[in-house]
Amino acid sequence: MSMGNVAESIRPIESSWGRAASGCLAVARYEILRSLTLWRISLWLAMILFPVALVAMVSYNVYRDGREPPEPGLVFTMILFILVPEVVTVLGMLLWATPIVSSELEGQTWIYSLVRPGGRRSVLLGKYLVAVLWTASCGILAVSLAIPWTGIKNPTETWLVLATLCGLSSIAHGALFSLLGVLFQRRVMVIAFVYAILVEAVLGWIPAVINKFTAAYHLRSLLFQWLDFPITEPLRSSQLVSDGTPAWVHVTCLLGGAAVLLAVSCWRISRCQYTWQSDV
Amino acid sequence: MAEAHVEQPLLHFDHVSLMYGTVIGVNDLHLDLPPGAYALVGPNGAGKSTLISLITGALRPTLGHVQVFGENPQRSANLLRRIGLCPASDLLVHGVSAREWLMLQLRLSGFSKAKAAQRIGEVLELVGLTSSQHRPIHTFSLGMRQRCKLAQSIAHDPELLILDEPFNGLDPVGRFQMSELLIDWSKRGKSLLLASHVLHEVERITNSFILIFGGRLLASGTAGELRRLLADLPQDVIVDSPQRDVLAERLRGQSWIRAIHRDNVSDRLVVTVEKPLELYAKLAEWVDEGAIDIQRVTGSEGDISTLFRMLVSKHRGERAYQSTGVAS
């Protein structure tokens, strides 16, 4: 055996930005390839079908006597909103964004990313991208399949709004759970689950100013604004939905917040010393 | 560009210590190495992998500074392009082929897809995995996974190749091929750091050793330099003579003798001596005079593993006699 030199024509990309983008896309491609397993696809399908099944059951009960609820649009849209951009997205990110680092450490593959220029950040951003793609596609498909069951009068507009909210929710929650994955090396799934329950499920629905710091508040506010739902009492006084703040502010909060969280994750991951070996 | 690199030392450890909580990983390590091929030798848990993690920037020293090619590995991402690492841990990748995995590694090193594909073909040929390139890695044998790990470490043509226990899991043919490959790597003027706890495997590849134990540097240098170092250390010499008692009586009066033991084997003396060269000279003199008949003298400098045991023994504060493992 003899080792040949790398020819000049196949030298690597010199630009760090070009390398970062290439690395990020390479990780995303690799992760998609790796995740095309029966288990993962089954999980993805289950997450699509469970909100659809719930909405179908509710719809059957509501319409079975030929009666129609006073505001089917609001009721079914809220059910869909809670089930998909809130529950499905958070669950998806819990499964796919949280173990960004821990899965690499457990699989003993982290060391290979460490010794590549910008490898740590590429792994983070590439895996984040894949988590957003899986979760957003899951949410959008769930909304698409569930809306025909609801009897909503403006299905296209509702679909457009909910699909956009799925995308925004995936981006924001993905960044949040990625940061948790970067910050905590051990028991990260437990920590992320506790976070999801305490912050997204409890804090996000507390009628007080504090819920404004959650992604759920901004998503709810956008839903009400974009679908022109009336903000009546006691919704107004409970501060669960913003009254008067422009939509672009909420979008900026979600996307800007995600960008800041990802920047913090990138900073942290490039400096953190994760331990993966027993040999001291 | 390449000429500028040549001037820089390969590794510079400036009194480096690293703590894992209250456990010492590396203890006040001071080391300067020019480019070349080195064997990093120490028993399991000696700190070899920790040292490698410091070189690759995976770990930050608690005290002191590490420089590789004159750069801080923690701060220079570009430095990583000059380093190839084949870690000791097994390659546990599921659901992807060797080719796909290598593609990821090369893309992370900055290669475009087309250029990476070209290089992967070359490197798979080199490690003998061309026919298995589309097979999922988790179906590979341990030896094949080892070769796959080697392929990713050399694919981007680094200047320094670091291998942590590269012979693990390889059959005799694989070990020979790996040795040949590493010898070829060294001959090309590239640097090599080969961590192993099996000395005889690395002696074929390089003549420069870094011996560590308990996170401390025991010694470094060529085998010759280390043997000269050994000559200055107290060590055990085994002397087989039918006149064992006469010999013991003669040796008893010498100032450089620390201890004399009668071994269980008949006609054998185990002499713990502070100046082995003095002993050899004196024995030669007595034999020359015809005063004593000596059948065999076995010193501690027979191979590098004996030297290593001596140094570990010294580090532990044990008696040299115990370190050779000769029964009393």
C-alpha cells in the first residue's frame, strides 16, 4: 500500500463561509439519508396522523346530529393550532432537535466532527435544518389532512396561516431545543421534556405578562391577527393574545429569537468540552 | 505556504496540566517535538487519549499552553485541516455506507462534492475497501471499520496523522498492512503520532518514543537515547554463573551495587545495580582474568518494553528489581 498525495485539482474550499455552507448542507443531506429508516418514517407518520385522527373524531361528534356549532371556524382552528403548531412541533423538536449533541456523543461520532474545521457548527446547523424540515413537513401535512374534516368556511386561508405558523413554530422551537441540546450533555431529553411542560404548556398559558416570553404567545397572536379572530373579554384582559402589536413584531420576535438562540448555540458548541471517552 | 509550516515545531506543550474534576488527566507535561514520526506509548489510562484531545483542541488545558504547528488548536479552525485523527473508539454508524460517511467527513473538511467523490475513490482503494464502499458500515467487521476510520483520517491529506490504538481489531495481515501504510506515510516526510500500549507494534514504524504514565511524561527520544537514559538508572541485571556464591561475594564489596538476590533458578544472581556499565566492565575483567565463569548476562536494555517498565517502576517509586518481574 502506498499513500498518494492529494492532487492540486482536488484541494478543499478555501473560503470559510463557503466551507461552512457546504458543511452544513452536507450534514443535512447525510442526516436525511440516515433518517430514512422504517422507525423514523413510522414516527413521522404517527405524528401526522394523530392530530388528524383527533380532529376527525371531534368533527364526527360535532356534526353527527346535523347541528353546527356557533363558531366552527374558531373552535376547529384553535384545536388544530394547539395540536399542530404547538404540540406536534414541540414533540418533533423534542425528538429531533434536542439530541443534536447527545446522539453524536452516544454514537461516538462527535470526535470526527471535532477534527473538521467548523465541524461542530456544521453539525449543529445541519441537524437543526433537518429537524426543522422533518417537523415543519409533519405539521403542514397534518394541517392539510385535518382541515377537510373541520367544515371551516375559509379552508385555504386557514391552511395558509396554520402552515406558516407550523414553519415559524418549527424554526423557533427548533432553536430553543437545539440550545438545550448544546447546553446539557446528560439527561438532555428529560430536561427538554420538563422545559416543554413547564414553559410551553404551563407558562405559555398563564394569563400574565410572563407568557409574552414564550413562542406560544407570539404564535397565538399571529393566528388571531391573520385570521381576524375577535379578541374579546376575557381573552383581552388575560393577556394570552396580543392586542394591537403588528404581526411583523411577532414574526421578528420568533425569527430574531431563533437567530439569537442559534448564535448562542454556535458559540457554545464551538467552545464546549464534551466528554465522550473513558480513557483518561 | 508549505515551507512556512516546515519551520514550526510539530508540538509544543508548555507545562500543560488537565484536570477532570479532581482526577488528573495530564500532569505538568512539557514537551517540544519537531515534525516527524512518534510513538506515544503508555498503558491503558496513561493519558494518551487525553493528550490527543489536547492536540486536536477537543479539550482545553487547565494549566499551560498547547501549540500544534505553532498555533493554538482551540483557536485555529484552519489548523484542523492539517491534522488527521483516527480515534480509538469504534465506528458506530448505522444505516450509511462507507462512501456516504467519507463523503460527509470530506465535505466537512471543505471539499466540494465532486472533489470529495474523487478523493474517496482513491482513499478507499488505498485501505482496500473499494469493493465494500456501498455496504452499510454497521455490517463491517471490526477490521473493516478500523480501515474506514483510517480512510477518513488521511482522506484530506493532513500534515499530521494521529492514530489512537490503530492496531485494535486487526488480524495479522491487517496489522502488517497498517504498519506498511504508516511507514510509507513517514517516508513521505509527513508527521505521525501513533498512540499504542503495545510497544513491539510501534517499534517497526518509528524509532522515536514518547513514554507517558499517569498523565506524566516519563521520557522521550529515540530508542538509543532512551537506552542511554536507562544506563544511568538503577536496574536489574541477571547473571548466570556456576560460581554464583563467589560472584556474589566479589560484587558485595562494590559501591555501585544496591542489592544482590539469589534467584530460584540455580546458578542465577539478580543484581540491582546503580551503574550497569561499571558492572559490565567488572564482569568482563573477572572473566578475562579467569577468576569467574559466567554463562550469561541479561540486562534491562534488551528491548524498549523493559525500558518502559523500568521508567514506570521509577515513576511509581518501586524497586527496580520488582519491575522486571523476575522471581526472587
